[in-house]
Amino acid sequence: MRWFHIAIVVLFAGATLIFAIQNFQSVTMSFLGVSLRLPMAVMAVIVYLLGMATGGSLWSLLRRSFAGARL
């Protein structure tokens, strides 16, 4: 089972690397009057990291709210 998990991680890392290589053309993102021009792969990583940070914060806030409501 351990080798299966390692194989899945290697396949996912390979797919991510292929995505980054194939999507390195620059894209422009505009938000609230700020424009940012970066390669697509870099933009995807930034959006993913921001999503992880906000999603984790929301999840902990909801857990704390539900725990407080039970008391």
C-alpha cells in the first residue's frame, strides 16, 4: 500500500510539472484596479495558496462556531 501512495504522489507531481511547463505563457489578472501580469503556472500557484489560507481559516471558524453552539 505504501508503494501505491508513493506512485500516486509521483504521478500527481509529474502532472503538475507538465502543467507548469505547458502553461508558462503570461496572463493578465485585474482586480480592484490592480493589474498583474505573470505566467499562468505562477498565477495558479498563487491562487491555490490563497485558497488554502482562506479555506483553512473559514473551516476553523465554522468548527469553532459549531462547537460554541453545542454548549
